[in-house]
Amino acid sequence: MRALLIAGALSLCFTLFLTPLFIKLFKKLGWGQFIRDDGPESHHSKRGTATMGGIIIILGTLVSYFTAMWVTGEHIPASPLLVLYMMVGLGLVGFIDDFMKTRNQRSLGLGGWSKVAGQVVVAGSFAWLAIQFPNTHGVTPASTQISFLRDLPIDFMALGIIAGTILFIIWICLLVTATSNAVNVTDGLDGLATGASILSIGSFIIIGFWQSNQARFGGSDLADLAKSYDVRDPLDLAIVAAAIVGGLIGFLWWNTSPAKIFLGDTGSLAIGGALAALAILSRTELLLVLIGGLFVIETGSVIVQRAYFKITRGKRIFLMSPIHHHFELKGWAEVTVVVRFWIIGGLLVAAGVGTFYLEWLSR
């Protein structure tokens, strides 16, 4: 518990107090945001705002997590290291994309398939590593079963070791790519993706802490094994989630409207990857539909818009997608859109955590 509080507090202080220094550095390096010409006209004034803020969040998370574990003398297991690996790996993919934008002085960086290829490499290696490193009870960080609130009876390994491993890696790649791109799509208004991510990743502090108290191998009441969880290192997942959330809260101070710095793809891909990794390792993969519900809505609006545009040969459902731009063009103030979307995201997160707890009660 001490490590959890220290990690969150240190990360918050890191991003809150050091972000202004990074803003000055990024501006000197010429790392300014480019705005798409077909976007809302009100966004053109944001051109040149410092970007790649995800670097600050990643550094804050790493420094605070390892410092907290060192101060408390806690052992560092495999699960939180895998979350950090995913976060740093996808952050690097996003950094390459952001750097190409600033270097080429245009709003397009990596091509779509190149970005997906980078995500697949990171997610695929994560998937393979996640089914290694069994603890003394034989539990690996990830399970080859598809999970919702716990592991479901659908196990890829039922098809054999080779075929099962390949299908498991493909499943994880799809999950990670979808989640990271969904956060990336949502990052279109000042503070929108940052605030929504605080709520979504924050839910894993609660889930991880609860799982650690009810863990099958963690000292819980073994008289009721039906309620316990087969999750490796749940408390450590809560600690790394706290470090990420702390960093996001401190960063939001500078990212809220009018933003002094943006996440960039560096931040949105890293945050999306961390969110997916937490769901995979806590055995709550499909629960992401609720916990990341706002990201699902945002991505769904883009898919629906494009599909309808092609089917009807030029007609649109929304004035512009993602859907947050639709409401901007309808006359809503940017802050109004952001706060209302945070409320929607918070309600969906509450529904997800509530569903998780109700399942435990039902047992």
C-alpha cells in the first residue's frame, strides 16, 4: 500500500512541476503541434503548441514506480515490468510518428500501416513474454484464455501449443492495436484523452487492489476459492497503474484548455498500450468495452462515419468525426465537450467497476 501511494504521489509531482521545463525544451527543439487543415477553424490557433508530452508521462511513471519500489524495498515482479514495456514500446512508435511530423513540417508522420506494424511488433513481443515467467504456483502474467471479469473457458491452447500461441499473439495484437488507436483518436481536444485515461486506468488501481485482497495465492480466505482470482501480481499492477494515473493528473494541469502542451502520438499510444496491458494482465480484457467505453464511442463514430460515407456515396451522419468534433461544429464550447465526455467516460468506468464487483458478489 505504501508503494502505491508513493508511486502515485511522486509521478504527480514529477509531471506537475517539471512539465513547464519540458515545454521550454520542446519549443527550443521545434517540437510544435501541426493542425489538420480540414479540422475546426478554432483549432488553427493551437498550431505550434508543444507536443510529445507523452515523454513526460512515461518518464514520470518510470521514475516514480522504480523509486517507490526501491524506497519500500519491494520485489519487482514480471507483470508491472510488462506494462512498462508496453507503455515505453508504443510510446517509441508514437515518438517516431511525432518526430517525423515536426521534422517534415507537415501533419502526417508515419503511414497508417507503418504505425500498425510498429504496434504489432511491440504487442506481439509483449504477448509472448506475458506467457513466460511462471511464479511458484505456475501462474504466468497473462493467460491464454480470453477474459471478461475472469478467464473464460475459451482457451487458445486447446488448439495445440503452436497454433494456440500464434492465435493468442494475434488476439493480443488486435486488442492492443485497437485500444492504443482508440486513445489516439480521442486525443483531439485539450485534456479529453488525458482526463478519460485517468478514469480508465484509475479503475485498475481499484481492480488490482481488490484482486490482491482476494487472490488465490495471496493470503486471502481460502475457504471460499470460488471468489478468489488467479491473477499474478495484482497489487503490483495497481501500483504501476497508480504511477501512470499520478503522471496523467499532473500533466492534465498543463494539458487542459487552453493547453500548453499536447500528448502527441507519443502519449496517446503509450497510454492506450498501458491500458490494454493492464486489462490483459488483470484478466479483464473484454471489460475494456466498458472501462474504455468513451474510447469505443470515439472510434466507433469514425468507423460508422466512413462506412456510411462509402455506402451512401458522400453523405455523412456526423458533421465531422471523431464525434467530439461533431459537437464542436454544432456550437458547443471545447471545454463543454470535454467535461461532458469526461462524465460519459466516468459513468462507463463506474459501470465497468460495478460489474466487476457484482460478479464477485454473485459468487
